Amino acid sequence: MRNRKIISDKMYGRLVQEGGYQILNSLKNGPVKISQLKANVPLYGDAFDFVLSQLMMNGLVRRFERDGEDYVEISEMGRNLPYQGYEAYQGYGYHGCGHHHHHGHWW
């Protein structure tokens, strides 16, 4: 049972890490309609909803309504959060490859 939890935690962690990077990268130039974001990010259905909700719960992305459409944008915290520079490991938080430290911003 413990091994299943470890695998599950790693799977969801990787989904949020990789999917979060994709979403944040898509938002780097400003607010985007959620419908447009869904069409451009390679996450589908519940996976997209799960990752976007994780980003919102962690304060990295904020949702708002304009002209009857739902939009999302990177929050102030999301714009100022450092990340590791290796693309395969990019995600929010301090994830990365051991001793290789490349700090930057999402935009």
C-alpha cells in the first residue's frame, strides 16, 4: 500500500510540475481566456482542471471574468517565483536537478 502512495504522489507531482510549467509559460505574455488556454496546453479534461486549480490554490495564477469570459493570468507571486532552469524539471517551487541551479522567472 505504501508503494502505491509513493507512485501516486510522484505521478500527480509530475503532472502538476510539467502541466504547471506549460500553463505558466502560456500565460507569460498576459491574460488568456481559459477556453483558449485549454486549446493550447497539452493537458486534457480533468488533468487540465486539476493543474489549473493547483496553480490557483497556490496563488500562482488568478482567475477573473471580463465581458462574460473567464480569463487567467499569472499572479504577482507567480511572476516573482524562482524556478530551476532545466526544462524537464521546471515547475513551481524548488524542484530541479541536484546541484544545478539556474534561477529565473516565468516570463
